[in-house]
Amino acid sequence: MPHVAVVGGGIVGLAVAHELAVRRGIAVTVLEKEARWGAHQTGHNSGVVHAGLYYRPGSHKARMAVAGSRSIVGFARENGVPVEVCGKLVVATGEAELPQLATLARRAERNGVPARWISTAEALEYEPEVSCVAALRVESTGIVDYGGVCRAFADRLAERGNELRTNAEVLGIRGRNGSVELATANGVVRADALVNCAGLHSDRVALLAGLRPKARVVPFRGEYFELRPERRHLVRGLIYPVPDPALPFLGVHLTRMIDSSVHAGPNAVLALRREGYRWRDISARDIAEVVRFPGTWRLARRYLRTGVSEVVRSMSRKRFAASLARLVPAIRQADLVRAEAGVRAQAMLPDGSLVDDFLFEIAPRQVHVLNAPSPAATASLEIARHVADRVVPHLD
């Protein structure tokens, strides 16, 4: 039986392993450097099932998010994982935002996303505390326990006898006699093909495998607050601002989680370590790589004012609360408590542009997923099918 090694035990790596093993009958070994599954991006996200609203029509993100919003919900329901298709509002808080909201509505139509323009009165029926002059209602957005999805993937893989290794950091990769050998912290794994889903370290794994990836991972920390339990009633579902088309992120928003808590964020700042969830998490190696990469300085020049604003908001709960009050005026600084941060593995090109789509590179007996930030969790089963289609010919 053919054998594939998958590097990375986040939701994308486990979904790829599940697709190969459960749907295509291929033996799989999953290698995860941490002691548990979904320890990084998967375990530190907002739990949103994205509808596919924002992404460039025809892109991987657009197609896979739209399909993924159905497939991940179906998988969760089949496996007893908590999930709810609750819909969301994207709100224009002033007249100046209406043209961009209209642009977003046209993009939704092109992407096949069920979204409808609603009035202030209709928006207040969904969210009585919201402030807006108009909104888009996006029905297919949902919330899910992505950690539970990962556990379901792992359980189904284990039931079929596949090998799941935690604490198995990959230290070296080489091709040998028509196979791929991976040296790990606890032994050598030999396989017919390799799939790299290492997230924050995907570019490093590609380098170990002999590639020279055109993009490098730059870590951005997403900082969150949550509403105090007694103030959760201010938000019933998901409330997003109209995104600024000149910026690469969606802006601070409000999300009711599957456990009924309400998260607010994320603020986005450059992390000083690839797994830097706090300001004091610093890696000299990671900082040196960012500083040496020419794209960093070009990005900094392009978004200097925005970057300074994000850092200031990171330091000020008052500024953070003011951003949220644009959406829900009743929110006050005292309503917010710090929540767990996340780190986004964002691929950047040497010209300073952020890769705005999922990025895959293929080499003999290798497939590398080099950019899979949001909405990758939503699209994980679709990414898995795409990757599997490219792995199987190597096995022949």
C-alpha cells in the first residue's frame, strides 16, 4: 500500500491525512512537533465558519471557502462536533462605507455566497445593540469547535491503523531510492511522498526538503479581548465592519463563540516569534529572518501608519474598546477582559506583498502548503481534496 508522510497536525494537515487515508485508502503517518493536535493556528482562532464573502472571485480561497462552509459543517454534524450556522452581519457604520459595502455585495454574488442587503431596522432585529446605516446579512456563516474537528479527524485516522506521532519535529528530509526519508526527534520515517502542512514553519520544512520557496512566512499576532459574562447579551451572533480594501485584514469584529462567550478582535501586530502569543515571546532567529527578508521593509513602508495604529491599540484597552463601540456603542472599556491571542502564518513575497490566496508548491514526491491562513480551517476538507489530487500521481 502507498504511504504518505504528512508534516503538521493542525486542521489542514489532519484533513489532508483524512482525505488520503479514509477516502482514498492510502497509508498515512502524521508528524506533529507539539504534544497535541491543533496546538497553534487551529487552536487559537475564532471558530468561525467563513462563507467566502471577501475573497477574489475564482481564487482558491473563494472557491474552497464557499464549498468548505458546507463540507466542514457536514463533517462536524456527522461526528458530533458542536456547530451552528448562525449567519452574520457586515455593517456600514456611516454613509462613506456604503460604496464598499455594495462592492462586497457584488463580490458575494460572484462567489455564490448567500448575502442580502438589509436596512438599519432589519439589522436591529438580528442585533438590537448594533449601530449601522445598512448591512449585509450573510446566512451561511457559522461557528464550530475546530479543536473538536481535529480530534474527530485523528480518531478516524487511528481507527484505520494510521500512525499519528506527536512530539515528532522534523529535523531533516531527503529523497532516497524513490522514496522520501524524514528524520524526526524520535526516529526516521520513510514514505512514498511528503505533504507539508506545517503552518508557521511550512517555509522551513520546504527548505529542509530542498525547495527554495518564493514566499516566506511572517508571523502576525492577532490579539483578542472577550466580553465579560454579564455583558455578552450585547452581541447575539457575529458583527463585522466593512473592511478597508487597502488593508490586508478584516478589522476588529465581534464573534459569539460555540461556548457562548463573545470574542472581540483581532488586533494585528507583527509577532517577535513564530509562536509569539505575547509581547515577551521573542526569538532572535525569527526576528533576524524577518529583518533580513527584503519584503519586510517594503511592507513596513506601505503600511507604516496602519502598523503604528495597531501597536498603539495593542497597548490601549481604551482604544480597542473605541474600535468596538463603532459597531456596538454600548461596549465600554470595563466590559473587556484579555483573551488568548493567535498567530497567523502569513506568506510574504520579496516585493513586500502579502500572498492573498492559498499557496501550493509541488516537487517530485512532495506537495507543500505554503500559505493557508484564514479561511483555511473552513476550507480544510477542500484543501485536502486539492492536495490529494496532486499527491496521488506521485504514488503511481
